Amino acid sequence: AGWFKRLLHKSKPSSVESSLNNSCSASSSSSSSSSSTKSSVSSPSTSLSRSIRLSPMSDINASDSPRWAKSYDVCICHSEVDLEVVEELVSYLEGQPESFRCFLQLRDAAPGSAMVTELCDAVQNSHCWVMLITPSFLRDPWCKYQMHQALAEAPMANGRTIPVLKDVDRRDYPRELRNLFYIYMALKEKSFRQIRDTVVR
């Protein structure tokens, strides 16, 4: 009981404060000695704020970047009817300075392997999943399967699901995605830029 009382009566805040003041006064005295024109001593709060530096943004192209832990940066989920728009998007993303690696099923799936296996592998090995939601997407059971696979993978993969609406009313937006912000594709160029910026983040 005696050691516990002594522990309670210790003045920790004052000791922490005094050590903080000592370190701040030491830093301010060293800075004042180096510059003869500065006569005022900076307060502890300004000294601390000066010592805080924002860490620079990590370079996603660096060899040690988490980007390279997966095979693809973006997996595109879409209806075959919308292939033309998707090919334009993939061409745009792959042509960026970051050279995004996109999985496009009709182009990148291995011939002879099961469609479901290829899709699951692509979803698991991607950082982001772009879903081009169009009237064709909503009518296609395969597209809904892709959507559910991406949503199931996202929480474990620390990835991002990016819904992109095209020619679809807000009321027809899939219920499964209603907790996610979406990009509405009106102007292709602007929407492609938004998708690119989201992938970078």
C-alpha cells in the first residue's frame, strides 16, 4: 500500500513539463547563440511546432512501394456491351506517367482457365476495383457476381472500390454500393481524370 500511495503522489506532469521546458530552452538558446540578431526566446509551443515536419508523400513508383505487392493496380468490372468505353479508360490509365497496370478480362485472362478463377485471382491481386455501372451492367448476372467478389475482397485487401455511373439514375444505383461515393460519368475526360486521381490516392 505504501508504494502505491507514493506512486499516486508523484508529480508526473510537472516533471514532464520541466523536461519539456529544459529541452525547449536548450533548443532556443542554441538557436539564439547562432543568430546574434534574434533577441527574443521562442515559446515551447512554437519550438514544438517547428520540430513537426510533414512526411513527404510516398512515391508509388519506388521499388519498395506497397504497389508492387500486387499484380494489378486496377481491376475493371464491366458489361461486355460497354467494352468500348472500358478500353478507352484502360488506355488512358495505362498511358499515365504512373503506367497503371489494369486487368481487363477479355485481354488479360489466360486462355483455357475458368472465368470464375481468373476473376477471383484478378480481384485478389488488385489494389482498386472500378465498376462501370450502366444499364447493361445492372441486367447482367455476371457483372453482379463481379461486384460481389470485389466487395467481399475489399475489407481484407485494404483496397478501394470505385463505382462509376453511366446512363443510370440514382434510384437504380445498386443497394450494395450505397455506402460508397461514386463518380458520375458525364464528360469522359473529366471522369477518367477523377478515376485516375482516386487510384493514386
